[in-house]
Amino acid sequence: MTDECIFCQILADKAPCHPVHETRYTKTFLDLFPATPGHCLIVTKDHYTDIFDATPEAVAMVGHVSTLIAHTLRDELQCDGAGIFQLNGAAAGQSVFHYHMHVIPRNAGDDPSIHSRTPGSPAELEAMAERLSKRAYSMGVED
């Protein structure tokens, strides 16, 4: 863990988030600047800068949880699809240097960007997190 990493701060309960799902190895929460409503981030509980630093097991667990979150978004939000994005290094568009994956619900005609400059409404994020969390835990994947 690093003190300056926002994801490490969230994992240490030193920064707020809107949690959706958690395993021993990962935590999933809503992006505070969602590309679309329901935009989730899956982060490793151990700090890795990117895929080049992460262990194969950490990468596998994030990938495993991404399938659960994609199904959760499709089932709960009735979206047409889900974008699964994982960026490594500033040159690739990574802006938080803690290994993570974006899972973004998509509908026909959506803007394909994955980063937004507009923060989500705290009340809407809280309601969405509760809704998705109930669905995610009902679907499985505990560890």
C-alpha cells in the first residue's frame, strides 16, 4: 500500500467509495467519474502499479471478478453490452497507478470513452452501488 494512491486509501478506509462487491483479493466500487451509470472499477487489494508489476494470480482474479460484474451490469441495468478496459502506463491512458479494471455498461449510441470529467451525483452513486451490490452477491464469486 502507498499513502499517495487513492485506491490504497479507499482500501484502507481513508477515502470514501460506493462499494459493489469484494473478495479476499479484490474490491469493486463505482467510478466517481462514470463514463455511464454503473461504471465499476475492480482493484487489487495488494498494490501493483500495473500489469507489468502485478502477479499472474492478481490479474486472473481481477479477470474472474470482471465476468461477475459484467453479468451483474447486464442483468440489473439491462444494458446492451459491457466494455472491459484495463490500461497500463500513462502512454496507454492509465491515470491511477494501481492495477485495476474498468467494467462499463454500454448501450447502442453511447460515447465510447472510458474516462469522464463529470463527477456522478453522490446520491445516485449510492443508490446504484446498493442496487448492483445486491445483484452481484446474489450471483456468487466470494473469493
